[in-house]
Amino acid sequence: MGTLRLLRALLFGRRLGREEIERTRCYVVLECPIGADLATVRRAYHRLVRRVHPDVQSSDPDRQRRASELTARLTRAYETLGRALGGPS
């Protein structure tokens, strides 16, 4: 769903399906434009994972735990969009 369609749905009260809401959340988590193609989603995922991966973080256990949780969240979002966009699952 493109950004314009999403805005129209929100403004005019059209109920969004659960899958549409989940995909939109995934785009937001991955910080890429809503409706982006699989290549853009893949680049965004790899960029973010490189930045927050637990192995890159300091030896502070709390920071590593948070980084691990964020990496798992990014991975779930990437896998969800990958399935929706017809990429490898």
C-alpha cells in the first residue's frame, strides 16, 4: 500500500486490514518508504542491522541485550516484508 493510499484510508475512515497495518509497521521499523520495492527494503535492513548488531556494540551487557532485541525486531520486519513482496522467505 502506498503512502497516499494509507493517508486516504486514515483520513476517510477506511478500515485497514491486519496485513496492511503489519506491512506499514514493518516499513516504519526498517525506516524505508512505504511501498518500497524488495531491493530498497533489503538495503535498509542491512544498513540498520550493521549499525545495531550486538557484536558491534560495546561490552556492556545491557546495550548488547537491547541491540539483540532490536536486531530481532528488524529481522522479523524484513522477513514479513520479504514474504509480502515475493522475496525469499
